[in-house]
Amino acid sequence: MSGMRPPVIHRVSALELAVEAWAWPFAQARRADIDAHFEHLRRENPALWNGRVLLGRNPVFTGDRFSSSYFETDFASFLAWRDWGFPDPAVFNGFGMGALRCADGAFALGEMGQHTANAGRIYFPSGTPDLNDISGDALDIPGSVARELEEETGLVPADYRSDADWHCISTGTAVAMIRILHVDMPGEALRGRIEGNIASQRSPELSAIHLVRGTQDFNSAMPRFVTAFLEKQFA
């Protein structure tokens, strides 16, 4: 894929993510192709919905701060950009992730369900930011992480302690803003609790929980930015 670079990890304590009105030239120029591509995807997966999402541009890391501007576009344009190998390198997918760390040191990752746009992939609970994640004129990544975590796992902020810092894993086309969330129970207990929650959901985003205790637990369904983050934690 063009645009993908080896992951670079920046540890920061502040996120400044302004949401601004901007018309994405790629989405305008390729509109007909994008719509056709989305219709093709929907025939394969009728659950896909063309909602509004937020993508980033102008990422800057200075000291302990990550700043960027975000703009609104439709999910169809995002998927086409992703599936066609990221033809516009000036744009990136910048999203938050809650890295659940259990009392015994295990990390808990979720496997995406078959009806999702990332079926079978294994990573921490997350989602491409959307309009629910805007607070004032800024993107609220801590709020996005808490919301996605509750939707996917049933865990609420009282169930974990959040680290102050963010580990920003930058690959050129993506910036994953990962915050470690400490859960005061061992891995097997947390997995049992979350999988019980998944079983009670009518259309769960996750199909299973995977515990990672070391690099021996990695597999090819985990994106490189996730394993790069975990490698650093286990080092």
C-alpha cells in the first residue's frame, strides 16, 4: 500500500485536534467511483451504513503535544480511500484506542465481527471518529475512546484507570492514539466478562476477545501498529 510507513511511536500528554470545515478534493473528484465502490461493498455486506466520519490532516508532533486538524466526510469516501491504497497522502485516519491492561499484565484485544468493515481484524476497541466525538470545535478523543469501549465491551469509566499519556502510533496513513486503561481483574476474568456482554448484544461489533501476554501471542490479524505498540510495552 502506498503511504504506509514503518510505525513511529510518539508519547504525548496533550492532544489538540481542531475540527474545521474543509472540502476534500479526492471525495469531490472521485464521487461517482466512490459511490459505485460503496454499492459494491454493500451488496457483500448490507450492514454497512454511509454515515459521517472525521479524518485528519496536517499532523504535527512537538514536544509532548500532538496537534492536527480534522474535517468531515462520508464513510464511503473513507472506505474508497482506504481500499484504493490511500491515493491522497495529505489525509490520515486518526483515531483513539483504549488498550485494556489486566491486573496480571495481559492486554485484551477484540476481534471484529463479520458484519463490520474490518471483519476478522484483532485490535483494541476503537472507531473512526464521527460527529458524536466533537466537543465545541475540537475532536474529543478521550470521549471517543470511552464511548467505543462501552459500545463494544460494556466497560464504563468506573471499570478502569486511564494513564495520563497517549502513545501515538504514526504510519503515515494513520495515527492511532492509544491510552492504556488498567482493569483491576486478571485477563481470563476480563475476557469472560466482556464475552458475556458480547453474547447479550443483538448486533455486537466484536466476535471474540484475545489475550496477549507477550509477542508469542501475536498473529497476522493484528495490524502492525498494534504489534509495534505491544512490542514496546513488553520490552
